[in-house]
Amino acid sequence: MNSADVFEQIEKMGELPSLPQSLLRIQVVANDDRSSADDLAQCILKDQALTMRVLKVVNSALYQRRNREKVRTVRRAVIVMGFESVRRLALGLSVFDMMSKLSRSPWLAEIARHSLITAAFAQILAEASAAVPPEEAFVTALIHDIGKVVLVECSPSGMDGVLSELAGGMPALEAERRHFGISHDRAGRRLAARWQLPVQLQNVIGDHHDIDPLNPPKRMDPLLGTIVFANAMSRFICDAENQKTELSIVRKAGRSLGIPSAKLDEVYSKVATEIENLAECFGMEVGELQDYGAVINIEG
């Protein structure tokens, strides 16, 4: 398989009905300057599952830090959280839901779990840095690996080949390029552009592996930096052999994102609770998420 085959699959995934109708409606409303809170609420309400998910997340600890009010309607969510915040949330949840349904591969659940763990770290890093809205970091992390779904959709056997190469010690992106002619970050950017997702989302999806967390540039887009470090930290093993490297990444994250040392110390004390909250919102077992974190840290 080569990159042309992957691009052909992306075109198929970009066609209806692969793309949820709710996402299409949200995109239309988002791109219309005349849109109101009612317009966005009506788009979301047409999808009952999305409505329930939005209300559940808005009332979770992720958003309750900012406002203790119980939000009972989507329109109220838009008023309390803001048009842009709810738009991003609905967008991210729609894409994440689509990710969970596109492929029948057993690897899809693992991609989803890693995405949730990364979202938890991104949320906490964004709060600590105050450089990026936490919900924007959360949503972006939730769908940052959409390109992996593209590769699995293209060829489950090809992904098996990638995993075999990983077990042999080959770097992930190199293994993907060997079996698909393209890596998941580039495939993800292509699909995000096909779906007309916000340009900043496209860029983070496509560029999140271009930054080495051990050697980040002096100037870096705050959202991209948050996802890069959240992705790295979600894979920490926290054992003696890797401790020096992992502590170095944490220090680099602090300097790059402008997080004081005292707040950095709180990241890991908060993340377990954050993962638990996200697991509840998405109907996943906390134990499964934590077990998966251990697996990807060792094998991934």
C-alpha cells in the first residue's frame, strides 16, 4: 500500500454518510457570522446522542471548575460556556464518536483510550499554563490521532504490520511510512482538511510529531505545544530506567508552556481524577484506561 491508496481512502471517508450529519450542520453554523446560540443549539439537538454527550461533558468536572451551575439545556450551555467553546466541544465529540464507529478493528478501542488519556493531560497542562483554553486543548487532544483511524480503515493487515515492526523496535512513524507510504499525522491532516475542520486543528493534527518534546523550539504555538507534551506525558512509564528522560520532558514542558514548577508538580496528582471524569463521560472503565496507559508505555 502507498500514500495514493491512503488518499483514496480519505476521499471515501470524506463523503457522506461517513461524516456525521450533525458535524456538517455544526460546520455550516460555525462558518456563518450570523449564527446565534439558538442556531448552534438546534444543530446539536437534532442529534440526541450528541446532545446527551455535550450536556454530560459540560456538567462534568472538566467544565464545572469554571461554573458550578447545573446546565440542563444545550442553549444554556452555549450561553454559559460561550458559542465557540460549545462549538469546539460538539465538533470534537462528533469526530470522536465517528472515530469510534468507523472501523471494526480491535485497535480502534486502544486509539480511543490513548486519545482520552492525552486529553486529560492536555486539559491539565492548559489549565496550568493559562496559554490555551482548557476545553480547546481537550477537544484537540481527543482527535489528534484521527490519522490512525485512517490507516486502520485503509488496511487492518497493514496496521498489524506496523505493530509487528514496533515490537521489533522500529519507530512508529517509520513503520507507518513503510507499510502505508504515509504516517498517521499527515493522513490525519489530510482528512481534517477534507472535513473542513478549523485550520488550527488541521495543523496540530498534522504537526504534533514534528516537535521533539526533549528539544522543543524556543517559540511554539501554545496549542501545538500542549498537545505535543500531553501526548508524550501520556506515554510515560515512570520507572527508574526512563526517569531521567521523563523528568527532562516535564521540565521542558514547564519552560515551553510557561508553567511554574509548583504547578508542574500538580499535573500527575490531578491526572488520575481527570481520567476518571473523562471515562465516566465516555462510558469507559477507569481500569481499562489505566491498564491501556501501562500497555502503550511499554510497547508503544
